Amino acid sequence: MKTTSVNPKALDRIDRKILRILQKEGRIAVTDLAERVGLSTTPCSERVKRLERDGVIMGYYARLNPAAMGASLLVFVELRLSSKSDEIFEAFRREVLKLPEIMECHLVSGDFDYLIKARIADMSLYRKLLGDILLRLPGATESRSYVVMEEVKEGLELSIKD
């Protein structure tokens, strides 16, 4: 994941307004965006390009309906590795990046090493993912799974202070 070196305090009121709008409406036309933030088109476009170049805006995407894509089962998995060596962590990372079912994977503190968010079609496919793939990843020794019964809130929008 690309990170930015921009100090959040360096973002002015207009930058933050642009970011709030783009988080909700990534496909908004620059002319409409400019009007809503009180700029003409060229300065607004230049600000957006700067925010992209500086890594503040990391990308744009279409949010898909998981059920329509055959991935209605959401599971969180805690995974413990056998060792804390850099080699094991790196081998694990390399393999996880190849798995399309894994939407997120985070190195965490606590009893387990990684927290994984995966989407699959159903429980039988999850059983295969866990037994045939996840538990065979480099260093994987133990897992704990949490099947989501109801998605109360899921989003990607960051809170942007004024």
C-alpha cells in the first residue's frame, strides 16, 4: 500500500472538501466538483491531480455487490504463524497477495499474528480455502474463524475533519 508523506495539516479547507466529495462520488465530473467547492475547473483539476500525485488519493474503484459476484459469505480469520522471523512473515505476505478471496490481511498485536478478511461463495468453499490454502501458507499453524451473520456497517470512507 502506497503511503503519503503529506501532513494532514497541510490540506486546506478546499482540499478536505474535495476529498469528502470524492469519497462519496468518485465519478463526479471535475466541472461539478469545482462548482461544489467554489473553484473554477482548472484549479480544481490541478488540486485533484496534486492530491493523487502526493498519494492522498490512492485510487478510484466501483463498489460491487458481493452476492451478485458469488461471494456472499464474509469470514474473518485469525491466523498464527509458527515463528516471528522476517523470512516467514515475508513468505506469508507474498503468498497472501496471490489469493483473490482475501480482501484484507493485517499484521496485528495479540494472540494471533494476522487478521484476514475473506469473501467466498459459501461454507464449503470456505472450508477448502481454510484447509487447502490458508493453513498451508508459510508458517501457518493455527486459525480461528468468525463467520459474519450480519454486516452492520462496512465502508471505506475516512472521517475528514474541517
